[in-house]
Amino acid sequence: MSNPFEGRQIVKKDKLAQILSVSERTIDGWVARRSIPFIRINKQVLRFDVEDVLKSKTINPVKIESV
């Protein structure tokens, strides 16, 4: 069975906030409004595909640092 996320950058909320230069609370707000795509691992655990988040219309990246 192949991994559907192979080659993708899947990160936790704190790392996504760092990449986007926003607060974790901002990420929480986007998730609550379903403004950005996320992967729900269980009721409390989320992960984010950086490429998908950057493609979402909510995010308007100015300068994204490579991590």
C-alpha cells in the first residue's frame, strides 16, 4: 500500500504558524471557519499539508521561508 502523503510536507499547527508567520490562534480560526484544508488524525489532532494550505484562497503568502 502506498502512502498518499509521500513527498508532501505534512506539519503540525505550530510549524504551519511558523511557516506562514502567523499565530497558532490564527490557524485555529482558519480551521474553525474551514478556510484552510487540514487532515484530522483524531478528534484533537490535526495536520496540515503545506502545499494545499498555500494553494487555498485564504492564504496570501508574502514570503514563505523554506523549512
